[in-house]
Amino acid sequence: MPTPDPASVHADCLDALVTTIQALSLQEITAIGTQEVVSDVGKVGSEAITDDDGNLAGSFISVSPWGIESIADFTNVREITTYRCLVAIIAKRDTPELTRKLEWREKIRKALQRLRIDVPTVRQTTLELNPVVDAQIWRNKAIYFSSFVVLCYSYEDRAP
């Protein structure tokens, strides 16, 4: 009997990543949550990213859908759909100090490598590393931005 698919595998993957990162209890993080598109405006979870003056209001971990899904044949009745999820660290350029930001990145990277997430159809995840610091964002917006892409491989029944 086939495994019932969740309402949204991609949304379940995002939620599982947020839960995994929250469990790390990272010091000096204002909020961890999902965004439709990673941004330095709006909210992460229920926390506003900017203060009343439009400045970054703290340090955030944003988890959002990323890129394009891909579908590969697996068997005559199943296929593998890859859902991409962006995990981004967004912080002021000068606070906290670089050592703390690198600590966050390392702890998150270790937690997300070969992660087994609690999504019924996802059997495997892999991690793609992006630059430790996005230099263009750092220069143009005075923001530390560091990210990873988590690929969630979902084994799904083919559509009839």
C-alpha cells in the first residue's frame, strides 16, 4: 500500500529544518523561521527583521523554498522529487562578532549534513554549501549573509 503524501512535502521539509535549527539553541539569535523568499525585510517567524528606522533588528535564521524542484524516474510507479530549501543566516555586519557568526554556520552545517528529517516520503537529504559570506550583500547592505541549500529527496508515487 503506498505511503500517503503530505499536503506539501516542501512545506514539511521547511518546518523540519526550522525545528532542527531551533534545537541547536544558538546564542544571540533573535528568531528562526520560514519566509516565502529570503529577505532582510518583513518577518522571520513572528519577529520583525527591521526596527522602526529600517535597520536590521537582530540576527536571524531564515528557511525558505529555493530554486527549482527536479523530478527523476525511480521505478515504474515511483519518482524522486528534489525539493530545495535555502537556510540563510542574516545578521548585522558588525554585531555579533565574526567568531559567533562562524560558530552558527558550523553548528548548522553539522546539523544539516546527512540529516534524517521526519517527513514520510523524504528518505535522504544533502547539503550544498554557498560562500561563507556573500560579499556583495556585505558591501551593499552592510549585512552578514551566509547560506546553505538543503536538498530533500522525496520518493513519491507517480501521478496516474
